[in-house]
Amino acid sequence: MADPLKLNILIVGAGDRGTLFADVAVNNDAKIVAVADPVEKMRDLIAEEYNIPPEMVFESSEEALNSKL
């Protein structure tokens, strides 16, 4: 469950830029709670790095936003 006292972030796009944004966010006390990327390998890398549960890993931003995060 997301921590209500931290900024909770969905990473859309798990390539170089998304990975950089995730690192910067976490270093500034945010929490990565979900990831969306069409490439399974990329979204799985982010999910593993930030301990994102499988139900918060999506193939598209539309799917993530429709999930009622």
C-alpha cells in the first residue's frame, strides 16, 4: 500500500529517462508505487528495483490510469 506521507509516483516509460526520474524521485524521498512500459523487460527491471508489486506493473499508461491507482 502507498505511504500517504510520501509523494507516490507512477513511472511511465521505464527506459533511460524513466529510470533517471525514478532515481531522482527516490533520492528526494518519494516512493515509486507503479510502472508502465510496453517492454516487459524494462518494466520488470523497475518493478524489481523499487519493490513494486505485480498488480502495479502495467503495459501502458492508459492501463495504469484506468486501474484506479
